Amino acid sequence: MVSQPALDKLFNHPNVKIKNPDLVKTKIVKFISEGQDRLLVLSDWDFTLSKYIDENGKRCDSCYCVFDEGARSVDPEFCKRFISLLHKYGPIEHNHSMTIQEKVPYMEEWWRQSHNEIINVGFTRQQVEKFVGNSKMKLRGNCIELMRNLQVAKVPLIIFSAGIGNVIDIYLRQTMGEMPRNTHIVSNMMIYGENDKVVDFSTPVIHVYCKNSTVIPGNASFANEIHGRPNVLLMGDSLGDVSMDVGAKEEQASLKIGFVNHDPDSLVEKYMDHFDIVIVMDQSMEVPNLIINEILSSQ
């Protein structure tokens, strides 16, 4: 049974907004009563597991920004082309007068052109590792604790990212010393060829509007790990992340946590309509940890 102090801490947290507290309590009680063996965690990466801003209020890097920042001294012209794609397609992504269906072809163009720019330069594995090591990418506070606790409990953590999976993999290995065995990345993966140069990207392209469980291949190495886990805890920082559980065949219940990293006055109400729990302007994993620790300690 969920402890009352934990519920009080959740519902009274200054950075937490909940539209339907009774529903959230019911979901948490269900997750706790059924335990860790029926739990699956799905999470976005950029600005969800990773920070949006650092301790000084400066923007942190996303997966693609790692290339933008890291390649400046290697190939300045690449950076100019990369940024020009952002200026061309970014306004389309955030155009509220367009439907998602209308945006999808442009997002596919954007991702493919960005990948082609990376391929054409032929960055090496060693360069990518250096870019990541020198980047301004940071994990949220208490994120390593969350990942370690899930690892010990053998609860699968599926990281869905429209970014670059290799960057996430390298960052976690550099930061944690390993890739936790329970953690799996579903993302765009760079393929290395001769002389460890990037020669291609995996397919299908995973962009912001197709980042969900339908892109998990049927023969995925972790298919058996996620079998029999109908309780899905989902975390994301954009409204598109709400749908990451689409295609999760065994899902029976979901608890969705959304992070508002900017513009709270205009975003909080929208997020409350789609996420069960909304965390506002908080760069830590305190709240998800609170919930997950209650589930894990129930065994």
C-alpha cells in the first residue's frame, strides 16, 4: 500500500501540478499493489532524462546539439548547414496551425537531411566520443539513482529518442561507467564503416512524431524483458511524448509524467490535459524517484 507521507509529498510538491489527484492515486496504488515485476518504464531522453538547463540557467545540449557544438572546430561549414536546417524546419515543428499529419513529411526531410550531413562529413567513432565528452549534456538530478534502482530491480527502462542513440549510449557509458543491462535505446543509430567512419543511419527514421512502441522491431533483443509488464510509467517533456506507449501490446494501465521546462504560463494547462502528473521548471528526478521507489519497496 502506498504510504501517506509519499502521497502527501507528491500532491503538495511545489513543482507538481495534477488535474485529477484521485485518478493518479488510483493508478499509483495499482502499480504498487502489482509490484515491480509488472512495471515497464518508457522515457524520452532529451530534456527528460537529460537536463534542459544547468545549475547556472544555461541551455544544455540535446543529442543533435552535441554535433553542432562539437564539430565547430572540425568543420565550421557543417555547423552552418546543420543550423540552417534547424531554422528551416524548426518553425514547422512548432507551427500550431498545422496538423501532425501535415508536419510529418517535413520532419522526415529534416531528419534525413541532418543524417546525410553527418554521413557526408564522415565523422569517426573517436570524434563522436570526444564530442559527447566535451558536450553540455547533463543528466537530471537523481537520474542515476533512478536508473540504478531500476537496474537492481530488473525493471526494463526503454529510452525512446528522436535524437541519436549512439550519443545516448556513449554518454551513459562515460557517465555511469556502463550501459545498465535493463536499459535499452530505441533511436536513430549511426552505422560505422571502414576506418570507424559514420556511413549510414538505421531505418526507419525516428522523428518527433513517430517516437512510440510501434518502431520497436519484433525481434528486439529485449522483447522477452518487456513481456508481461502491463503497467507503464511514461516520462516526456513534449506533448508528442504522450503517445510513446502507442503500440505497447500488453499495456493495461499507464501513469504519464510530463516535464514543463520552459514557458510554464502557456504550457502547464495543456500538459495537464494530457499527462497525469506535470512537473514544472524542476531539473531533477525527485518526483519520478518518489513514485518508483514506492513501487520497488512494495516487494
